[in-house]
Amino acid sequence: MNALQWTRDLAMGVRFALTGGREGWTRALLTAVGVGLGVALLLLTTAIPNALAVRHEREAARTDITFVDSAPLSRADDTLLVANVGTDFRDESVRGRELEPEGPRAPLPPGVAEFPAKGEMVVSPALKELLESDSGKLLRERLPDRIAGTIAEEGLIGSSELAFYRGADGLAAHLGSGRVTRIDHFGEADEREPLDPVLLLLVVVMLVVLLMPVAVFIATAVRFGGERRDRRLAALRLVGSDSRMTRRIAAGEAMAGAVLGLLFGAGFFLIGRQLAGHAEVWHVSVFPSYLDPSPALALLVAVTVPAAAVLVTLFALRGVVIEPLGVVRTARPARRRLWWRLLLPLGGLAMLYPMFGQGNDDGEFNQYLVVGGVVLLLVGVTALLPWLVERVVTRLGTGGVSWQLAVRRLQVSSGTSARTVNGIAVAVAGAIALQMLLAGVDGDYTKDTAYDVTRAQMQVSLPEDVPVTSAAAKFGRTKGVRGVDAYSEGYLGDRREDPERSTMLTVGDCAALREIATLPSCRDGDAFAVIGAEYDTDTEKLAAPGRTLYLDPSYEGGPKSKEIPWTVPEGVKEARPRIGPTGTEQMGFLVTPKALAATAGPALTGQIYLRLDESVPDVQDLVRNTAAAVDPLASPMTWSAVERNERFTAIRTALFAGAACVLALIGASLLVSQLEQLRERRKLLSSLVAFGTRRRTLGLSVLWQTAIPIGLGLLLASAVGVTLGAVLLRMTDTTVRVDWSGVLSMTGIGAAVVLVVTLLSLPPLLRLMRPDGLRTE
């Protein structure tokens, strides 16, 4: 058959779809909406790499304070002093900087038109909205400066980012503290390390798992209205077309719906692109301009979707005999064979097996084998589900009228019902596998912080010139603070410059010192030397009474330090080490305030540990407000028992954001599919109502028709998901443990989506159950 004949037949199918009256364009519209939802998500997916790249570029372009060793800059007319005054508000991070230009050519941060004066600040649009709202009252107390402008898009990484720059003076006195630096430009080169093999495996599997349900739904959407279409094709046979021509015409109809779906998808994507600028998922937001699909990937979607529509239609019609007087599919279909359906998941396991036990230490994973193996396992769900539904429904017994109506419908057309739930089954199987993989490797990317959160829940680091005693009193008066331990800390050396031996000096009252060491007795004026602390070999040798030591000694290549002399007092007592709230043993000298001369104060920095009453609303923010009132450069930190690898956390966040989008698509696609099935059965439902069948009975029958395939689909998805999860854990050389709570939660989420869709389809169902639905032309 030549290409010209193919083109003519496909074109005829397109004309039938677009000019075939209400029946034709209704089917084309349903197909277009279904395909369009899938295409929109595919376009969004192709745009995600660009969005992530732009976010990283924006972050790199505004980099200012780094911890890379480099020669300190001298003051010049093109230098700028920058202080990190970032904070947190509830569970949101607020990026903050104080700016002090030192000359007319000082660099401006990206997105800022001019430097704010002292007492002024420029803020991100999201922060401005928050500060002007009632919910931002606590944060407004911390940021009282006048808002003089907003940060433009090029200075932010997302539309919902909370960020500000404010004017300052006197920052030079804090250079070298780690929170203030001098720069002559913004931006640093990208020096990120590549992902380790396990994280790369997570990313690859995540992309496959998120995209597979979309592909399955697109394949399902092009088959909407299949039974009515086949009856129309029988009429074509009656006027002279052969079976091959009829199938090509059907493929043309599907292609028309798919092409129209591309247009719908582009429209949905543009709408979603704009809405994305107002959305935040798991603290991640983007600007609409970030979501630009890769031209090559967008072209691939534009070519693949219509081609897939043609192939799926031809594949679906391979077992349908279309004759001039009807469609033979209305007879009892042949029983589905199992053997070839098992080959798909077995082939997937065979592709993944060679990578068992590799993990991070034993080599990288072959990405092509990973993608192929995961795809085959998930496609196996779509192949096995129709067979499983057919086998189960043929054995279902008698019951009520609604049950019998549902079972008989499934026995006649089990394939249609299975196709409807394929997408949700694939999504649940993939989600279960990823949940198991995440839970299995979580321990490799999570570590204990060693902080004893039962003894303190927050820590505040004070600048050197802030008196610790008065600051501790202010924190003690803060609502929700149950206890305060305050220390002044510094380093001691045996020489002014480049000391051979060094240790720590800690100043605090007796109650605070007992939190970090075991003391024989204590009163104000005592001094102690901690003997026997781990990794400390110098304190005992430096503890001779009358010996002169130097606070804050200087080191070669570093800035000049204070080098304040301190004499070891007579009667220094011996103390034994104790694990402190930070999880480490305190070393060096412990001194009560009266035992230390006032001249030592400038060489000490304050550390305050707070015990909180966490039943008080926003207690952490109340502490942060107090810290800002004590000094803008005070650094409060909330303790947690564990911390996760940033990249692992980012991947988890991306997974949850992607899963939310896929679930939204699946819900919408299931609703469209349900409405299409109800439209197909409109006359049947109207006939049953006309003969006296109660609407309640019909409604229950429709619910059963949904519940049975969904139940079987979730059962199969759980089995395949657990299998795939176990395989992925073996690949990462991790002990295989089934996260049953994760399995149940993923299955429950899938069932909840179906329940919501079913409830939304009830109003259209009630409208269809009317005798006037028997009207025809």
C-alpha cells in the first residue's frame, strides 16, 4: 500500500472526526481534552530541567558570602560590605542581607535598582505581601524597616521566595566573624559535585515513574468512544471500504483527536504556566518565564503523540472484525493469554538484575538498563490488569440487582474498565517502589546532629560586642522560654602568635557550667580546668597557676587578632568532662564571671542555649524577634535531632511536587474517562430507567463497575510496586524492607483519587438517567 493511499485514508478519518456531526466532534473533543491534559504535563516535564537550571543560575548570580579561602579585599570605591541577616518565619526561610556600599562603584545585587538607605529595605513581592498581611505581624516586628522597593525577578529564584536587602552602617567592625564579608562583585562559578550513583538512580526512576502514568493515559484517551466508532466503521464497510482502509480511517480519527489534543495541551500548559507563578509546592516556586520547554523535547512530544494515537488505534483494532452488518466484538471475546504479559515484567527484572549490589561504592548504574527495566515492569501492570480483571469477573457470583448489572457489564467489556484504571495503577506501583527506595536509603543521607534536644531546643550566637548577661536576661523574659544557659567563649594559646598549644576558655555562671562539665563545687569567682576531655591534650599542660596565656592569638596568613593576655588563676580546680547539649565534651578552662578580668570581654563571643515551652504558639519566632532586638547580627538556630543531605532533600521535594501534578492529572483524566463511559451508555441507562429500574440501583451499579477494577488494579499495583521497590533496594545494596505504611498510604491516596472522581461523576450520571435519553435522530 503506497503512502498516498495511507494519506487519503487518514485524511478521511480526520474529516469524519471534525465534520461528522455531534457524535464525531463530541468524541474528538473528549479525546482532545484527555490527550491535552497529558500533553500539558509532558510539556511541563520538559520544562522542569530548564526551570531548575534557571533557579540555579539566579542563585549563583547573587552569591555573596562564601566560605572559600581567598585573600581578603581591601576597602576601595568598588567594594561592598554584606552581612548575612537571613532568618526563618515559621517553616519558611527568609533570605536577608544588610548592604553597606564603600564607594560609588559598589556592585548592586541582581534585581535591585539602588542601594537602600539605613532604615530602608527592598523586599521580594511575596515578602511584601506577607509583611502587609495579618499573618506576618510577628515577622514585621523583626523587620521594621520601611519598604522602599521590591526585588525584580532576576534577583529571585522563585515567585514565592521571601527575601530582602536593607541598608546598614558600621559593618566593617564585624569583618571576619563569618557573617560579614567584603566583596567587589556578586556571583560565583558553579562548582557543584556530580550526583552520586544512588541519587542519580533516584532521579532517573522518579522521572520514569512520573511520566509513565501520563503516557498510559494518553494511550487510553485516544481510544475514547471506541464502541460507537466501530459501529460507524461498519457503515463504511457497507458502502464499500475494505477492512484495512477502515482501520486507517479509524486511525485518522484518532490522529485528529490527538492533534487537537496537542493544541489543547499547549493551551493547558500556557494556563498552567501562568498559574505556576502563583503556586508553591513543598516550598518550591518558579516564575512563569522559567517554564520554557526544550524545543527538541517539545518537538518530540508533538511528533510522538499523533504517531502513538495511530499505532494504538491500529493495535486496538487488530482483534476486531468490522463487517458491513456489524462489529463482531459484540460476541464473546477470546480469553486473554497470560504468557506474553508475563514476559514484560520478567524482561524488566532481567534488565535490572545485572546491577544488583552496586550502590555508591561498587560502580555506577547503566541508565539505559534502569529506564528500560523500570518501564517494562510498569508496562507489565497495564498488560496484566486486563487479564486479571477478566479472570476475576468471570468468577463473580450472584448478588443484588446493582451487583449483577455491574458484573455483567464488566464481563462483556472488561478491557474498557481495565484501561480506565491503568493510569492510577501504574502511578501507585511506581509511587510504592519510590517510597520503598526513599525509605531504604534515607539512613545513608540522614545523620544525627548530636544535639540533645531534651536539654535545649534553640541556640543563639551573639556578635563579639554584645554583652552576654544582658542578652540572656532579654531571652529569659521572652514568652515561651523556660530556661537560659549563657556562655562566653574564646580560644587560648600559649603564645601571642602561632601558638604551639591551644585550648578553649568558657565563661558562665555555676548552673550553666554544670551543664557542660562535672564540677566538684562551684561559686562565683572559681575557675576550673577540664581534664580528660576527648581529643584534648593541651589543657592539663597549660593549667599551671600563674602561667600567662593569650586570648584570640594570631596565626600566620590570617588577620591580626586581639592577643589579650590572661593569667591562669591560683586555686584552679579540676573538672571532669561531660557531654554537653551540643553532643560534645567541653574542653579547656571553665571560668565564672568574677574570675575573669573585664579586659578579656572583646575576645569572647556569646552562645545562648534556650529551653522552650513548645506549646506556646510561634515560640521560635518570638525568640527570633528577641534575637533581632538584641543585635541584627545575632544568629538564632533551631535544633533538630537529625539532618538530611541537601540534595536528597531536594530530590524528595521534587518527587512530592511531581507526584502532586501527576495525581491532579490522573484525577482529571479519570473524570474525563468516566464521563466518556457514561456518555457511551446513555441510551442503555435511559432504557433501564424507562423500564422501571430505580436510579439508586443504577447508581450503585456504576459505583461497583468502578470499584471492582480499581480494587484489582491497586492490588496488582501493590504487588508490582513492592517487587520493583525490592529490586531497587537490592541494586543500591540496601537491606530489603517493605515499608508497609508507605504501601498503604500510596494505595489509600490512589483509592481516594478514584473516590473523589466517582463522586464528581454522580451528577452527570443522574442527568443521563432520564427516559428522554432515548431520543435519536
